[in-house]
Amino acid sequence: MMSSSSLVKFMLFTSFVILLTLLYFYQEKITCSSPPLPSIQSLKVQSQQVPCSCLNGATALKNYVNKDKFDDIIRRRAEEYKKHQIRKKPPPSKVLLAQANSPLQYPIQGFTVIPLQKSLIPGLSVHAVEKQNYQVTLSVSGGVLAVESLQEKDQVEGQGEKVLSISTSSLQSLNDLLGRVSYRSTVYSIKSGDLVHFTFDQYKAVFPIEIRQPTVPVLYDLGEGISSQVTITTKTFLRYNQLNYLIRSIRNVYKDIKIIVADDSFNPQKVNGSNIEQYFMPPAQGWFAGRNLAISQVTTKYFLWVDDDFEFIDNTKIEKFVEIMEAVPELDVLGGSVGTNAFTFKVLYEEGDEEGGCLSKIPGNYQPVPGIPNCFYTSGVVNFFLGRTDAVRRVGFDPLLKRVGHSEFFMDGLGELLVASCPDLSIGHQAKRADTNGEYYKYRMPPRSDTDSKLALHFFKNRLKCVKY
């Protein structure tokens, strides 16, 4: 007969064994016997185009499209938009949701490969309970998979193909083989992607591979002075008195900095002065064509855009622009103020459905630039700004816009250019002059037809349904 102390020990031991047994079966139920989760295909969230909403007062752009050619224009616009999506939205672009309580480990982002080159897939493994046999399958669509350093005893099917199957009797062996799985794209593209489907038992996962051709850096040597860092650019048309006044005000502060002038005047006049490059254009080519020409000749890291009727004042400090741009290297455009006018605005855009997108321009900023007092992120700024030369060239200025364009540059650059405004950086605006060429005022105010053409351009080029300025 057991003593009391022996009985207590026996009961404790029995309880412990029962608890371990329950834990074991609970673990089996969770990892092996649970009902299959929904397939990964059902977890893909397909992005569906929905109509965008035009704000009150927005202009319906289809009213400015040639009605006799409307159907053909719509067809061509749709075709061009499909090509645009291929260029700007390479696969994979689907939203993928990870399953809960999955034993699969895989890279969820950051796996980038060079086109046509083999790369090991990092982090592949399975975390599961011990069992007699393990089998995993991996598949891709735009490349091939393989296990590197494969041995005869390894049970691998589909080596160098789109579907790779691995079977083992040991979890350790399985993970060793998964750690040697490589991917190689088979279609050359400089910017695309692929999806890897990873399956083990009832568990499925999908993760992306980014295929990207590396880019070669293009660097600018800042040198030691402002003249090696910034070029001043402007466009003139029939306003030589204002232009010469601007140049004199620049030379009062910056004796040697290069000035580039794009000139599409009738009967052009040579501007005299040192380190001035004046480029003559065919007459009346317009505002944006002149900007393109001037900036195409810049050899410095930055350019400062000014209008030909501005004037440098005591608070016009190009060095401060450069200091801020160098402190925030993500910035592409940094605006100041003309007099007291900073003229900042936000561009709001919805992609919309087949009818087109909706765009509106509203005054204001997004938020302060961290660490830079009185500077704010925005979408567009006034005609006085420091631009990062290579970034602005990539967006460019549409020469179809001759006399009705400024905001349109920032519309085209939305999502491409990071823009900020620092109103404390300012330049003066010349008073109206009595000696202005009278011919200038004939072109100063564009006819309604120019505005109508611009709206028709937005309809096709920017695929917009409506716009509100």
C-alpha cells in the first residue's frame, strides 16, 4: 500500500503525462490537421478601376475635344494608356495577403535580381513538426528555378524549369535544399517582376521578385563655389529692357555665375556681358519650348529659374537654396517667393476608370520639411525655383504649351518630382516699365483658343476626364 507522499508524487507524475499528451495532440491539430486555409488566389485583392469624382466647378474636358474625331481619339488614348501602364506599372502589381499561422518562411520584399542572371532566393524554409515525408513546390512564370550544388541523393524534380518540386524525409534536409534554391529570369527586361508560388501541404504563399537592370550613377561635381553649382536660366520674348535690368541685378551680387537666355523674339538683339549664353530660337516658339532649350544647356547640378522681369534683391541668396537642397537630397525642386507671393499649390489626382482621371489644383502645402524652418512640401511653386538639373530634364516642359503653361509642368511631374517651398527665399519683381516693347502686349494675353487647346491636350495626354484649376 502506497504512503501518502508516494501517492501525491504518482498523481503529479500522471497529471504531467496527461498534460504533455494533450499539448502534443493540440499541436498536431494546429499544424497538421486544421482545415485548409483559403487558396492564395482568393486572397489576391484585384485593383478595380472606379469612376473618380469631379469637384464642383471642374471643367469637363471632353467638351474641348473634336466631336467629329471623338471616338477615334478615345480609342487612341486607350491604346496609349495601356502602353503607359506597361512602362510605369511592371508586374507584379497585385496586392498579396499572407496567410495566418503558416509554417512557410520566405522573403516578402527586397529580393531584386539582375535580368538573366542567377540569384539565390534568401530565407526560404519550412517550420513544421516532425513527419515521415516532406514535399514543397515552387513555381514561377517569367524565369526558372534550380537547387544549386545538387547531389544524386537529393529528390528534386523540375531542375532548371518553371516548377520545382523537392521531397525529403528530413526537415533539416528540406531546409538545406530550400536554402540553395535559385531563380533566373528568362525574358530580358530592364524593369519587371515575377511571382513565386510556394506550397507545402495545404499551405500556400506567394512572394514577389523584382527584376531590375542596375543604373549607372550620373554625378555632378559641386566644386567650391556657387558658379560651379548653379546656372541661372531664363526665357525672354521682346523684353530686352527688362532682361538687361535682370542681368545687371544678378551681376551686382554674382559676378561670374553663368546665365543662359532662351530668346524667341522677333528681330532678336544680342545681349552683352560676360559668361552669358544667349540661344536664339525661331520666333514665338513659346514659354515651355524656351525652358527646354535653356535647361538642356545647363552643365551644373542645379539651375535657378527666373523670369526676365525679376530682379535680384538683398534676400536673393542662391547659396541658401543649395544648402537646403544638399541637406535634403530627395528634393528635386525648391521654390521661393516673388516679392511676398510664394504661390504654392497641391495637385490632387484620381486615376478614375475608362472615362479618365480627375485632377484639381488647390492652394497650400502638405507639411513642413523636417529640420528646415519655414519650408514646406507642396506640388507646385512660383516661377522662381532651384531645380535639380537631371530630375527636371526627365520630366521636361511640353512645347505644345506656348503661352498657357506653368502649373502644367508640375502636373506632369506629380509623383516624379519632390517639390518644396521656402518663402523666406525671395526675389524682386520689376515695376511695369513704360519702355516695354509694345509688340509684347499683343502676345501677353493668350486667346481663348490657346486655353481650349490646352484642355484638349489634358484630355488625351494626361488621360483626364475633368480638371479644376
